[in-house]
Amino acid sequence: MRLGNIQLLLLCLTLTTILVLTESTQPPFACDSSKPATKSFPFCKTTLPISARVKDLVSRLTLDEKILQLVNTAPAIPRLGIPAYEWWSEALHGVSNSGYGIRFNGTIKSATSFPQVILTAASFDARLWYRIGQAIGLEARAVYNQGQANGMTFWAPNINVFRDPRWGRGQETPGEDPLVSGKYAISYVRGVQGDNFEGGGLKDGHLQASACCKHFTAYDLDHWNGVSRFGYDAKVTKQDLADTYQPPFQSCIQRAGASGIMCAYNRVNGVPNCADENLLSNIARKQWGFKGYITSDCDAVSIIYDVHKYAKTPEDAVADVLKAGMDVDCGFYLKNHTKSAVQKKKVLESDIDRALTNLFTMRMRLGLFNGNPATLPYGSIGPNQVCTQAHQDLALDAARNGIVLLKNSAKLLPLKKTISSLAVIGPNANSAYTLVGNYAGPPCKSIEPLKALQSYVKNTQYHKGCNFVNCTSASINEAVEVAKNADYVVLFMGLDQGEEREDFDRVDLVLPGKQRDLISSVAKAAKKPVILVMICGGPVDISFAKRDPKIGGILWAGYPGESGGIALAEIIFGDHNPGGKLPMTWYPKEFVKIPMTDMRMRPQPSSGYPGRTYRFYTGRKVFRFGYGLSYSKYTYEFVSVTQNKLSLTQISSTGSTLQNSDSVHYTPITDTETESCEKSKFSATIGIQNHGEMEGKHAVLLFVKQDGIGNGKARKQLAAFDSVKTKGGERVEVEFVINPCEHFRTANEDGLMVIEEGSRYLAVGDQQYEISVSA
């Protein structure tokens, strides 16, 4: 979100709202049955279809009233008994006051702060993601019912693919894989909105809260090397759009049933996303069947004229976005220029009515036009359902199961609880604030890693080591002395929001300042190999630590949320067996030679361009996507696969195949749910053996590989994943359903999804199973 010249005005409006609402705990709603003047309106009659109610409401508005409803801070319409509404609320990994819709100034002072999304994704546990969404949706409704919210539309999740390791907002995403991003969207959105895990559980379309997938589309650069997200034109091939940038949003719309999407600041191939009719109306609404509302990112309409210079006048910018299919402007641009656009005949009133229809439909789906919410579904959700022990346990569980063990030489970890002394060193050791990442509200509790470790070892000495996380100065000698006097040393290093955040991309992939010198010096001086804990969202090149024999253990903890300190202490001392796996590639420091503005996913050997993400990247890796160790050794086997040969003619919806320029047979796949696709599905059962003594949750990742990786084919592609729990020495089985129309297809240069003849290999761990695909 951009907080530019609209900030002051929004703040004033928010403060005014606070003064009004803090006098009462009653949430704002329309169609109050105690007011005869309004309850008789047809738009208040719940027996009518929402479409008829919305049509009646919009028909009663004057042009001036309509225009005022096109911005995120929509004023009240007193004559119709309609209260003010704030569209901008945030709930990335917990209900947050980052937007303007939520306030923690009443009975409810805080909300459960789950791990930042990048760490939650590392669990590869879709049901966990759903449970987190459920908890967030429940707490969101509680805040609203308590009268501390002026909206129930939450602008989350962020499902952009984490394409470049320097991106400051990569921490907000589920990582670099489009399948994982799409699955995360499905789980999170269904949970927040009140749907069941499998989908289809919403009654009459009514929502617990509204989730909004962002940023649509190909948005993954904020501020790098003088290039700003506000003016950036992303040059993206049809091939990359089809199989990388768009699939998460298609899943979010078609399978998650998201009720909102946000169009991004940037242009894609010359056209601003919020002014792209093909993107918003043709693809999202017509092709994918989107039924919700579309918001701009904040000030994204103004920059179409001011920055992109795409529109010749402010009125043209207004016309561009309304005709493209956008519904609400985060900012004041539509408020200021729509009337003039209508007068100049650049905008029809019917364009405005279309947008308002989507907006008021959403408010009705949230139950805000059905009378007093206290008497309605979700009306009994109150403060006692915020920061519950169950939600805090869930936050702890999410942190435990996301944290990734990257190195464990000579089984240094877990430490024995009987050790006599511990040194805790580093700028991230004694900061609970750093653990929560960005877009976080006030957490239910706040426990630093240092405090959590002190509960295990009474004789724990602490030294900050650096002045700040940026470590422009380091007290290396003092830290070394502390390390020398302890049996074991744990270093808490990495990044924070000063190093990576919204509107701030990194320029390098190394530890900031003198952190490396501090780590190496402490490791050299310590009695035994040390443990390095990396607190960071994006990857860091710590090859030196990977190679150093005096650094025996490395943990990546992302930004693990309010209970992250406890989770780390439990893992370090063996009360939990780590099972997370990296949701993104960790690149070497020389990767920064590649411009962040190069949007290509595929490698180009002739120019030395190595490609991006595990699917295409051909260069050296510090740690690979899907990497993660455990205190147990796991092995895999293919127990059964119900298919080993497939025919393209059977998969094809026409019963025939085509040939490309290389004489390779293929069949186009435009819909993965055709009868022929359903018939081609088969199952693969994987056996997982825990050879250790500890119980553990373990992420099982099933990839598809294929012969030959030319013509833009992925080196491998994640097809399915699950998180399985095993006891020490136990063997379990997990069944995956493989849909060749979804898992065997690739995008050609024209952006068409096709399945080509040739062998495919199902791969899990070091095991492979061949599937022959013939013409």
C-alpha cells in the first residue's frame, strides 16, 4: 500500500470515526429495524435476492452519492440509513491495524499474530493454512462485532510469486512456486470467508469476512536501483504469464472463491493493471468467473496519469479504470475526478452503477444490510474468541512446523537440557517485535527468543553483538568473551524490516554490515560448534556458514510470529522435531548481477541468463527449494502407482493430437475439468519411513520431471504435497491424486497450456517412477 498524499486526509477521517465509535460497542450496519423510515426499503428486505436488493439501492442514489462510494473510505448516506464503510483492512497473518478499517482501542487490544506467510508456507500443510485463515476470519468478525471496525474486507493474501530474492515483500508470500501460492490462497481464503476446507460450504454466499487476493498481476518489484513499483512496466512473455504469474490468481478466483482481488501498481507489457480491461474483465470475470469486487492498490489510479503517463487527463484515468472493470479506488482520485469525467462524457453513469453493484453486493454478502448483526449468523462472535488459547497454540504450531533445519553437523542439535551454560548472541535475540514481520497488528503476547531459551538454561548470558540488525558497528571482542565462557552458543542474526520491507528491495544477498565477521569470530572462539538462527524473510547467501565446521547447526525461522521464540527454543532443545522445507531457492550473492527488472523465468544459455526459481534456474544454489533436514532420517518408496502409460488421444478433448515445429505431438489443455481429464486421473501412493526415535511432522513433496528441458520446459515442477505425522520408527503412507491435465502440462510460447508426448517421472526424495505419455 502507498501512504502518500492521501495519508493525512485518511487519518483525519479515521480519527473522526474513532471518536464516534468508541462511545459504543455496537458495530455499524444498515437496515435498522428500529427505524421505520429505512426498514421499508426493498434493499432491506432479506427475502429478496441480493441482486434485486442491490439494484434497488443503487437506483436510489444521486450521482454525487454514487461517486463518493467509489473510494475506500466511503461516507455514510444518512437519508437511507447506510453507515460509512472502510474497504481497507489488513489481515496478512493476523488481524492488523495496518489499514484504516480496524482499531485496537477498545475491549480488544490485540489479535493473534501468526508467523509471516513465507514461514507458514514452509510447513507445506494446507490444512494448517486453512486453520490459520479460520482463526483470522473469526477474530476479524469479533473485532467488527465489538464496534472496533468500520469494514470487513481484508486485503490479503499476497499471492505474487517470490520471483527475485531481493524483493522486500517476498516475506508476505507463500514462496516461489505457483502451485503452492495457489493452494495457499485456496486454504487461507476459504478459512477467512467461513467456507469449509473442501469448499462449497458457504450458505447463500454469506461471508464471515472477505478475503482479497493481491497484487494482480506480475507484481514483484517495489523499489530497486531507481526503479519504482509505481512506474514500472513489467515485460512478461505469454509463456511466463500462463504458467507462473497467473495460476495463483486463477486458483484464488475459481477454487478459493475469493470475494476480492486487487489490481497492482505496475504496467504489464505497457498497460497499467488497473486499466487493463482484458485482465480485469475478460480474464478475471469472463474466463475465470470472478464474482467479487476489484480494488486498486492505494493511489494506483492517480499514478496512471501522474507517473505512467498512460492517460492524457485525470478524467481519462478514471474512465480507463472504470471501463476496465475496477470497482473501488484506494485513494481520492475517483472522488475528485469522476464527476468531471461524466460531464465530459468519458464515463457513463452505467459504468459507475456497475462498480457500485459489485461493492454493495459485497457489503450485503457480509450481512451488513440485514439489520443488527448481533441477531445474525456470526453475530455471537465476541472478544472472548480473540487471542484464545487455541489460536495462540495454533500460532505456536505454525512456527514449529515452518522452521527449517538447514545444517546439523554431527547431530549437534538438539541440545541436551542438562547443559550448564548457554551464550545467546545477536541483534535478533532479544527482539519480539522483529519476529512478527510486516502487516502485523499488536500480538496477544510477546516473547523474545532469549527469554524462551532462558526457560531451558538458567545460566544464560546474552550479548547483542551489533548495534542494530544492520550491524554498522559490532562489539566482536565482547561477544567473543561471552561465547568463550559458555558450553554452547546460539547466534540470532539475519534481517528485519529495516533491511527488507514494502517499498524497499535489497541490493545484495549477504548479511548486513559486520554480521558475518561477528558470526565467524564467535564460532572460532567458542568451545563447541555454534548454532546460527537466521531471522529473515528473503534468502541470504550464508555459504560461509554452511562450509564452516565451527558452525554446526543452522535454522531458518523466517519471521515466526508471536510464538516464534518459544518454537525456536523447543526445536533447539528437542521438544519439537523440525520438519519445514524451504519454499524458495536461496541464491548465491552473485545473483544480484541479474537485473531485478528482468521478468523472464526461463534461462537463456546464449546470454548467460540462468533463469529463476527452482523450476528453471540453472545456476549455483546455496540451498534448494524444498530443502530441509530433521532430527529423524526419512526414506520414501513408491508403494503403488495406478498408471504408467498415458495416451494423448485419450486426454485430448477432441480425441486427436497436433504437432509442433519439432514434430512433437501434443494436445492443448484449456480446461482441466473435462470428462477426458477426469478419466485420465490416477493415484500414486508413497510410503514414508521415519528411521529416527522422535515423532515428527514431515513435508512430503512430489515433483514431476520430464525428458529434455528445452523449449522452455521446467526442470521439475511440484505436483502435490502433504504434511504427515509419524512416530519414531513408524512407517505411513500418503496417497496423491495426479491429474495429467494439470500436472503434466506446460505453457508454450503462445501462452497455450499443452501436454506433449514423452516420458514423465514422478519424483519424491531420491525415488522416481516413470510414466510414458504417447501420441
